[in-house]
Amino acid sequence: MAPLAATAMKLNEFGKLMNPLASTETMPVLFLGHGNPMNAIEENEFVRGFRNVGKELPKPTAILCISAHWETRGTFVTAMQHPKTIHDFGGFPQALFDVQYPAPGSPELAKETKSIIKKTEVALDESWGLDHGCWSVVKNLYPNADVPVIQMSLDYYQTPQYHYDLAKELSVLRKKGVLIIGSGNMVHNLGMIAWDKLNTTDYAYDWATEASEKMKGFIHNNNHQALINYKSQGKAFDLAIPSPDHFLPLLYTLALKGENEKLSLFNDKAVAGSLTMTSVKIG
């Protein structure tokens, strides 16, 4: 290689290091139905679905994850260099507690996210880390933990419309190589799980099927307002969304959809009667 070309390549790589949030093609957006934390260590059709989608994606410069499992008063983003792996669950095998996902953080992305959001004051967090709503699925997308990851919290005092509007302010990050992931479950009622059907794929109560089919119809028709107003959609939705934590990450994903962007579903099955693993890819 000619000395001039070699120098140019080195300068280009140096530029990427110094400006990790440089302009890129628009990145896709995901909503991942994360389900059972055991998906982090098991081999099943849902894990294969996550893995296959990971292979389709351009490799991001960083990931911003909105997980159902970080609810706060106010909005926070993790800003540490080395986020810890949080095992925020109980009753699982030791092998799951032994899992570490040592992806680096990105203080640069945290500061960028803070600066672009005008709807509220975003605080930089140094204590949280990566909870299982994040690492248990991101691990299947990027098993080498070689993509920086930050999380943004859900302000549980705010309305669904607030979260949807806040999410729209994140759109600029898609053009800076950032993969934005909402992680939850569309239908998520742990109190009504059919424990005898825990390992039966695609078993759902009638109300769960009704809610899921209506949700997917709204998604495909870009009827985001119906999903924002989920409390007005009847009994099936009331049972499917007894609390908003696992549903709100879906609104973050949908809010970022461009008018003519392609949308597809994957892992579109129910589990244990009252959960769905349905996931969404935009772009």
C-alpha cells in the first residue's frame, strides 16, 4: 500500500475514534419481546429469531435501549464507561446469574442523548448498568459484547403520549449509527401465566390472542394513536397490559418509524397463555 493511502486510512480510523457519533445511513429500530430471562442462555426459536435479525442489521456504533425494567421518577441515561450486568430477577438457575455481558458504555452517547431531548431534563446516571430487559436480548444480537450500550429509563409518572413524543426526539440518533431498541412484551400478564403451559409454544388465552391481533393491526396500519390510547381499547387490552412498563418500549420504537419505512414482525408467538414474544423491526 502506498504511504499516502496508508496515512489516509489511519486518519480515517482516527476520525471514527474521535467522533463516534458521526453521520451514517439511517439505522433500523427494534422492539424486542424479551420474555423469559432464560433466553440469555437457552437455545430456542426466539433466540434464533433475535440472532437472525442481528445478522441482518448494519453493525451500529452504539445501542440505546429502553427497557421495561428501569422505571424512574424523571428520565435518566446510563453514562458510565463500564456498565455492570444487573441480575434483576429471582428463582432462576445459577448459570443465569453467572452470565456477564461486558459491553462498554458510551458516555458520549449519553451526553448526546441528554442534549437532543428538549421535552424534559435528562440526568446522567452512574449507578444502574444493563438490566436483563437489555442484556438478555442484546447478548443474542451481539454475543461478543463489542458494541457500546446505554440505557434510557422510563419515567413512570408520565403518560403514554408523553413517552411517544419524547421518543420522537431520539430520531436524530438513527443517523449517527445508533441502534435504538425498545425491550418489553406487547402482551405481558405475569399474574395469569399458565404454568402448566410454560414450555408450550404458541399457547394463548382468548383475550391474549384478541389483544395481540388488534395490536398488530394497529401497528401495520400505522395507527399509533390507538396504541397510545391503549386504556380505551377494552377488556382484552386491560388484561394484556395490567401495567404499562412492558408496553411503553413498543411506543418508543413505533414513534421512530418514518412515513414510508418498511416494518416487519418476527418471533410472533405467544407463550404460557398470557405473554407474547412478538417483536418489530423498522427499516
